[in-house]
Amino acid sequence: MPHPPPVLRALSGLLVGFLTVSSQALAQAPAEAAAGDIPFEEYRLDNGLHVILAPDEESTSVAVNLWYDVGSRHERPGRSGFAHLFEHLMFQGSENIGPGEHPQLIERAGGTSNASITEDRTNYFQTVPPERMNLALWLESERMRALRITEENMRREVEVVKEERRLRIDNSPYGTTQLAAGYYAAYDSASCFAYAHSVIGSVEDLDAAELSDVQDFFDLYYVPGNATLTVVGAFDETPARELIEDYFGSIPAGDAPPDVSCEEPFSHLPVDQTIQDSNATLPAIFLSYGTVETAHADAPALSVLGRILGEGQSSRLHQRLVRGEQVAVQTAAFSSTRRGPGLFQVIAIANQGVEAEALLVLLDEEIERVLEEGVETHEVERAQNQLRSSVIRSRQTVMGRAEALQSANHFHGTPTAILTAVERVARVSPEDVQRVAREYLGPDNRAILRTEPGSATGEEDR
Amino acid sequence: MNGSSVARAVSFAALLLGLALGPDGALEAQQTEPPEPLRERLLAFPEHEEFTLDNGLRVIVLSYGGQPVMSARLYLPGGRAGEAAGQAGLASLTADVITRGTTTRTAEEIAETIEGVGGSLSASAGQDFLTISATTLTEHRSTAFELLEDVVEHAVFPEEEVELARRQTLSGLQAELGQPQSLASRRFAAIVFGEDHPYGFRATPETVQALGRDDLVEFRDRTVRPEGALLVVAGRVEREEIETLLRRHLGEWTGAGTPLPEPPQPEERDETRIYLVHRPGSAQSVVSLGHLGIEPGNPDYFALQVTNRVLGGGSDARLFQILREEKGWTYGAYSQFTRPAGRGHFMAQAEVRPEVTDSTVVEILDQIRRIREEPVPAEELEGAKSFLAGSFPLRLETADQVAGQLASTLLLGLPLEHLTEYPERIREVDAEDVRRAAARYIDPEGAAVIVVGDGAQLGDRLEALAPVEYFDVRGAPLAREEVLAGEEVGSSWDGERLEEGERRYEVYVQGEPMGTAEYALERRDGDWLSRVLISSMGSTQETVLRFSSDFVPKAVTQEVSQGPMQIAADLVVEDGRLLGSVDLPEDLGGRREYDQELPAGTLFPGMEEYALAVADLKEGVDLLVTYLDLTRGETVRLEARVVGEEEVTVPAGTFDTWRVEVSGGDTPLTLFLRKSPPHLLIRQEFTGQPVRFDLIALTHP
């Protein structure tokens, strides 16, 4: 029987990798389309720590969730990937806690914990039974107060992060194209380095990390005034306030971090680049259009447009390119907004024997069709239903609600945005969708990235 | 919660520390140890309401959760427990197809309807129940009940959907039979419960192949009935309204399910015996050790939960800590007590390197004796209890989670307190309870020890521990001598049965043509010369083979090119020695030189297909083929089994074929080989991957 070449065995990997792309679009949704009420209180400690408390009699557990207003956009040239490295280092122990001990203590208490990072923020979170809320709060205060990093564990985490990069980018089909489409080709790196470089960073920059950088970064960004602590679930407000004051109140305030600059990030567009990708086996087209920040009035219509064009089997791109003309094996479209200017991304991976150029022609026809003829009411409704459902569903857990409050606070400036954002999506009309398509999806406002399977290495992420 | 006293306690501790650090007065007092738990919060388990429709459907409504979502889950007695032995797989196949078409909606229309409101609709078969669930936002609840009604009352089981589901099931099964883990759990069930007990038998390719649409309809008719079923509606819903909706949508639904047959009484064991599933060349052994367990209502359940957590219930439990962390024998080691509707089981399981298989069995038995005899130290006991009690509230977050817990408690016929008082009951367990429960319910002298692994390597050492019975991977008994004799290599293949000719295949990925494979076989000086060129998605692989008419390999060259990756092999066999080299990319190990004996009967890759072409095929036949994997330098043993006949239509025509399932390689395969000899490949499918080869042209006679 034929032993197929490795490419065929790797195919399922390709499909999985691609799914990850569209899940980013989903993950973005809560920031844009909040629904469901979450009563809360907010206040600040004297040292500037922003606290959001959402006690809730019906909950059975407690989420302790801490967002630091630091992401890859705060990195300076030469130190890309540093915010992510730092997220790893936060598990390497503090004054009274050994390396790796934090998640261990949480698990023994019956809870769960983790952390993550994007361009715009870093979050640390745990869900615990009510009587261990104090443990989670104390552990978070420990590492905010007195993180302890040694040269040795920093070097080890640098290697862990480099391995993560190798796995997710360098050895992953379309990984290099994704970096171009999401960062350095889509944004002008001269005027907006903040978004023109990736979260994962470059290997050279990671290697250049020094222990003094770690302390500087910690002192600058991991200060109470730059963080928001959200506690959601089964607790009473007064004792929670007292615990928070006890654990966090004495942490020195620190100074306000400098602003991030991102002026005219899309003035360099249009861009048209071809990327050689040795991991890819099929040509692909990635389109990135410059759009708006999450809080912008056009963001909800853009996310509805993304679903209509490229989410699921009934989406337009799937119907036309995958099922109808059979020129693509997969398609996707989604709005990816952020704190600063965002992107609208369209992706298609060619079928065997199809040139990237042919995909581009069809993608352009479908986009043109939206610009000319608009979209159908039932398409808008389906998108709204799905967005609404996924947002509401995510709020069933204390962690989901904590993230929703954080997200509203971070991207819209106030946790109350959880109430208004849902209406923003519900108000989107077919005319709005056509209008934003016309506004942002013009040929002069985009980066075209063509993936060419082949031997040369991809352009380096800067 | 008495929060302020906690806060005071903390401040008090801080004060003491402040004094301790006192002299320079500069340091802020603060907590330096993880704080003690706060006072426990009373967890009021959510209330539910219950009523019964006129048709006998028992309904639970759980108004719970702050978000406007709801789920409706219908539990119908008769999952796998409703199958007859010869029909294993029926419940699961019925569940797969029941949502794929009704008298008013096609499968696509059902999918579009539920996706249009951002909801989900699914069905699955468990050990004791068939479950059908619909989940939507509360505002779309009528869509959920409409679809539920349609599926429950009007499913039509379209023939093509049955076939599709059968193929998916067969692929899944085939993959399962290739995994030592599943082989172990299948044999464990068969030994502990008996092959005539519904908990003891499992679906096989043969039973699934034998199921027809009529069987599914019949199973539906006796299972999907309101009387005896339980419907749990959970979320932000109101009882009155749900009742009205249910009367409208499920009020006309009638009938009683057929009572499940009383399963045979499984036999208690009175000796420890080893059951070895012979998996030749297995690089890993799986040990599953255990016996019958408890009935659902057993009051010692809570003590056993703690016992299990200490013994093998997590990565901080004894089995994991000792077998993996201390000894480094294993990738994982766990134990469990199950609690199904009938009798449950106890099982400890570990996956280990072959050479420590017997030591693992001994160690697990030792750990069982230890927990039966020695009281668990206080700290270990507290750790286990605090994990179990602490994680309980985290499992009750959503309405769906609560509904699931509620349903399983009620369906097992347990008092509600078993669920609502779980944390308290766990906290009451003491060291003596654990020792007593372990002594009573875990028996090292009456354990069935299932070992999946290479019997030739393991047999003698295991026989030193206990009597051993041998089985093949499909559960058929094997003679001891047959297994211990080791590899029965050198199967002879008659090359005279091959014929010159050319073949061409299309490669399909997700149903789309994505490449070709070309074959040419010719006589050359009394030998056979085979050329195979596969090109697909930008990569090519060309293999040229030379072998004698009695299937002795003589030479092979292979070139693989995929993007920058190149593999080149050039090997010859001289006087039984394999000479030459294989060039691999650096990350696959670089250049590999060969100068070694080629064991008799070992083929070059690609020859196995010709071996099957000349074999005597008939239903039920098992063939073993060993070939050399050039990139790894290891021999690979393929097992090919003829599972049935099938008419297959490919671009080259319609053929009567043998359906042959192949396991042991990278990916399990299904081959369709022409019935008339030589048995040429007509179609090849890769289990679990959307890739297929179809014959498009043939110049063989």
C-alpha cells in the first residue's frame, strides 16, 4: 500500500493550526459584544490598585483575576517578546514562594490557575473554592510585591519561550505568514512599533534579555497602579475588601508607565508581499485591512461582517471558495480589534494545483459583492445570534465573568461597558455592515501576503 | 462567612511578624506563609422542581444561573446496557444518526437551524443511557424544544447517514484497536464482567458491520420512549413555561421503553490471574489491575473516594508519585472506582516500559496492600480530602454542570444527599475509614491483571508472578507456546502470482483530488522490479524496489522531496546483509549507514502491498507482514485482517473487493483489495485522516 509522503500525514496538523487562527476571532468577541448583567463595585487602593468586586450569591466558587496593563505593545525595539517572557517568570517564585509553587498550592486547594498574554494585556487568574479566596489573593500579592528571579531561572524560561516559538511559528505551516499578516506587514513599524511586532518576539531579542531588564520591566509595569484586580463569585464584599487591603495595600505605588505611541499605523499600505514557507504545502492568501480600536463605534459591525464572510460552513467564503468553486481547502475572515488600531483579516488556503492569484481574484469578488450589494438581513441575524450566544455562554462561569469585566474595563475604559456593548452588536444593521466594508475594505488599505510553499526561509519577524 | 474575624486573625499575624521584624521598623508587616483557609461558606445546593407528563416522562426543572441560557437533556435508559452481545455498537450508532434527518428536516437543515440561533444539538450513548441534548440561549428555547421533538419523534435514519456514521465508527474502532490503552480496557471489561455482560462486551468491526438501518430503528423504538425516561431542563427557565412548552412539543409522544434485560451476575474472583494481550513488538506495556467494585448506593462511596485519591486519583497520589516520580517507569499511573447504574469496578492502571512490566504489577499490588494495612498519614489524608471537597464547588458552576450531577444522582436511584452533602461526607472520612474501605473493597489476592504487551518478551516473567492466559489483540485465546515462541517470521509469499502491469491512483484530500500515485511492476532477470511515484501537494516520493520471486528483498532506492526536506535511501541486500545508507534531514537524525543482517522474512517498504496481493485472502484471515522502516531503521510489524467483502466503485470501475484493515504502522489503514488474484489495491483509506487513494487506471491483466 502506498506509504504516503509526510505531507499527507501532516495535513491534519495543518487544519488544526488553521482553526487556531479563527479562534482568535472568537476570543476577541467578548471585548466587543458583551451581554448579560454582572453587578459589581469598583474602587482604588491608595497605591493605585484598581479593584472590581462582583460578589454573587448564586456562585459556588471564586475567581481571582489580575490584569496588568502590559502586553507586547509596551515593548521597546530590541526587547520584543519580553512581556511574554515575563509572564513565564511570574511563576518562578517570589519572596515567600518557591518556583512553581503557586499553581501547586492552588491545585491542592481544589482550584485551577493560569496566565496569558496578548498585545494589550497580561492576565493571571485562578478559580478557587470560596474558603480559599484568601490563598489566591495572597499568592497574587506575593508576586506583585516581591517577585524573585535568578539568572538561572530566567535563562531556563528564555529557552522555554524559544521552544514555544519554534513550535508555534517556525515549525508551523503559515506561522511566518501569520506574523506578517498580524504584525509587521499590517502595521507600519516606523510609526507603530507597538503593534508591528509579535507577542512571541524574536529569538535574538530573547537571547539578549538580561537580569537587569527583568527588574526594570517589573518596576515599570508590575506596579499596583498599572493593574486591575477582579474578584467574582461566592464572597462577601466587606471581608474581601479587608483581605485585599491587607495583602496588597502596602505594596509601593510605583510610577505611571509611559504611553504607547501608534500614530498613522496604516500609512504604509498598500503592501504586497510574498513569503516563502518551507512548512506550508499549499499556497495561501492572507489579507489584512487596517481598522479601528475595540471601543470604536464601527467595531461591532466589523465583527458581524467577519462572521458573514468567513465563520463557519454557511459563511460566504466557505460557500463560494470551498464548496462552490473548490479552489480553497479553508477560508476564514474575522475582525481582530485591540486597544489601539485593529485589523480585519481574510485568509484562504488554496486547493492543490490552485495558484494564490486565483484565490485573490475570488476573495476580491466576494468583498466587492459586499461593497456593492451589501448583506442579507438573515446573515446579520445569524451572526448576531452566534456572537450573543458565545458571549453569554462564556459568562456562566466566575472566570468568564471576571474576564468580561476586565475586558470591558481595559478596552472600553469602564467595567460598565459589559452592559452597553451587547446592545452595540444587536443594533448592527445590514446597512452598517455594508458601510464599514466600504470604509475599511478598500484595496489601498490592505496588506496582501502570499504564502508560497518552498525552500527559502520566511522574512524575519522584526 | 465570618469574614471580619478572619481579617482580624490576619492582622494579628501581621502584627506579630511586624514585631519580629521590628528593630529597624522599616519593614511593613506582612503574611509570609500561605494563609489558613477562611471559614467555610455554606453552599446551598440549588433547588429543583419535578413533575411527570401524562405520557410518563419524568421532568426535572432546575432554575439556576445568572445568564440567559438553557439546556434540555433527555436521558433514555438503554445506552450500551441496552445492546445484545451480537449488537455491540448499536446504541452509539443510533445516537450518531438520530439527529441526522427527520420527516421534516434533512441533516443539513437541522444543523442550519440550530447554528442559526447559536445553539447545539447532539446525542450520545453512554454505558447505561442514551442522551439527547439541546442547548440554546433562553430566548431561543422554543427552537430547542422544536428540534428535540422532531428528533425524538420523527427521526428517519436515512440510509446514507447510517452508512456515513458506520464508516466513521469503523475508522474510530480501527484506531482504537491499534492503541494498547483501549486494548487493555476492552480486555479488562471482558474479564471482570464477562463477555456476555453488557459492561463486558464492546463493539467490534464485525458487530458494527452487521448492523443495519432496521436495527437502529428497532433500537430507537424500544429506547426512545417517554415512560421511564428523564428530561432535565436547566438554566434561566421557569417551571410553568417549560411545562407548557413540553406539553406542546412532547405531549403527543407516547410509549414505554422496553425494560432492559437483567444482566448476568458477574463472577467474583478468588485468585489473582494475569491476562496477557499479545501485541508483538509493543514498545510499551499497559497494566490494568482490578476487579468488581461497588453498587451505586454503597455507603462507603465517600471513604473510597478519599482512598482512591490517596492511592491513584491524581498526579500527587501514590501510584503516580512512586511509579513515575520515584522510579521513572511510567508515563502515568492512576486508579479509579466507577459508579455506573449496575455494579462498578476498581481499576489501577499504568503505562510502562516493557522491561519493568512485571515490577509494575508487583509494585501496584504492594501499594494496595499498604493502603489496606497502614493508616494514611494525616497530611496525605488532609491533602486528598481538601482537593475532593475543594474542587466540588468548581464542578457546580453552570446550570449544565449542576443538571449533570443531579441527573446522575437521580438516575442511579441515590438520595439527593449523596450529591448535596458531598463535601461534608468527604470531610468526615478519617484514616481508619480509608484503611477499612481499602481492606474491604480492594483485593490484591483476587485481582484480574490485564497486561497488553509483547508476550514473547513478557510471558516468562509474568508467569513467575501468577498464572497467565494469553489473548490476541482481538480477544481470541492464544496458545502459550505460540506466544512464547516469539516471532513467527519468514511467512512465505509466492511471487509467481504477481503480474506485470501499471496502475494509477488519484489522491483525495477531504474529497478533493490533490495528487497522484503511479505504479509500474515488471519482470527483470527473474526478479520483480517495482516503481512507485507519489506526488501530492508539492511533495514527491519515488520508490524503486527489486525483489526475487520468493519475496527476498534485493535493492531499494527511495527519494522523498517535500519543500526543503529531502530523504534519499539507497540500500542493497548481499548475502543476507543490508548495506547502504539513508540520508535524512538533520532533525530526523541525519545520514544513517547500514551494514547489518536483514532478518529473514523482513520486507522492504512497499513490498507488503505485493505480499497482500499474492496472499490467500478470505474473511477473518489475519496476516502479519514485517518490513523495515527506512527513516527510523526499525522493523515495523503490520497486522492485516480481512474483515469483509465490499463492492467498491472508483474511477477505474466497480470491483468486488476484500475490505482489509491494517494496524501497526503510523496510521491505521483500510485497504480494498480486488477479490480476484492478484489482489490489487483498489482503494486505500487512512483512519482518522481525510486522505484516500482511488484507482483510476489499470493495465494489469
